[in-house]
Amino acid sequence: MSADLEEQAKRAVGRRAVDEFVSPGTCIGLGTGSTAYYAIERVGERVREGWEIRAVPTSVETERLCRQFGIALRGLGDEPIEVAIDGADEAAPDWSLIKGAGGALFREKAVALAARTFVVVVTERKCVATLGAFALPVEVVPFSARYVAREIEALGAAVTWRKRGGESFLSDNGNVILDCRFGVIDAPQLLDAKLRAVHGVVATGLFVGLTSRLLVARADGTVADYEAVTRKPASPTPP
């Protein structure tokens, strides 16, 4: 798929998710990244049409875009999230994902867990037989980063410390990101548990058991809509 077609596909699938799953008067979660951008843009259009929509952003950048498009903001836990819409770096047939290219994996996962429905929007280029071609982001407390990197390398990964402008990239939470190449990840739930057991790991970019719907934009301009058979229930909303 050419770059122009890829961008058109991102726009089509991002807007489709809003048109299909977002209703007036609801609170939604909005993801981070180039495909999620088009969902944010579409929500902004709905707001200008008179819809009342509140959004929980998954990053400082998404918060900025929501303000730009006139979307009212809410914090996580302020009210129930009916649906969260976000992209993915890889999506496997078992509904597992790799996310975190933009460094927002912790907040993206927090919002996905809280949402009643988690809709993932991707182009067909992101659909893979098995996760692992894309480096797995792991968010780590800076104090523990060198220790964590060694522990992850002991699990068989090649670890790269994410940089920006020659300096360590810091997430919106002030943490560093380690990009970890394991090769084929045939047991994502097990790997996620092993990584989270390392002291200093805040979150991994493995999203397992969270996807409710997967929308895939194809090169021919169509969007396929897949519904997951099972999904981990959202955390109970406090009274």
C-alpha cells in the first residue's frame, strides 16, 4: 500500500469507528497516534454539529488535540467510559496487540481496561500472523532502567533505550521506554506477565484480552469489522 493510500485508509478507519461506536452524551476514550488522530478529528466534527461528548485522552498530545477540536476533557475515573478508540502497531489473529510506538502505552492500557468497549483501528499492514516484528515497548521507572534492561536481555531480547534528539525519551509519566526485540512472540500473555514481574517495569506494550472490536482498513477502501469472541470485563466503576 502506498503512503497516500495508507493515509487514506487510516482516515477511513478512524472516522468509521466514531460513526459506528460513539453516541451523543457519552464519555469516550481517545487514543494516541496517526490513526487515532482521525478518530479525534471526527469526534471534533460531531461536537461542532452539537453532540455532547466528553473524552479521556491517553496522552498529552491527545489532550492537546481534544482542546484544539473543542472536545470536553475528563480524567480517568471521572465517569464510565462507554468506548475507547485507539490504534495498534501490530494486531494478531488472537486479538493480542503491540502498542506504544508513541510512548503512551501505560495510559492507553489504563483507558482500554476502563472502557466498556475497546475498539482498535488499524490498516491491513498492521495485521500479522504472530506478534514480534515490531519492537515491544516497555515503560520503565528511570531509576531501575539499567537493571530492567539487563533482566529483559536475560529473557532473550535485544533492548534499545528509546531516544529523542539524542536524549532519553520520556513518557508523559516521566518514565523511559525500552524497545525490546524478542522475535516471534507466540505467548504474549506469558511474556507480559514475565516482564511485569521485573521490578521497575511500569507497563508493557502487549495488550492481551482487551480488544472488543477490530476495524481493519483495506487497500481497496473498504473497512472490515471483526468482533472479538471474548474480552476481559472492564473494572467495576466505583459508586
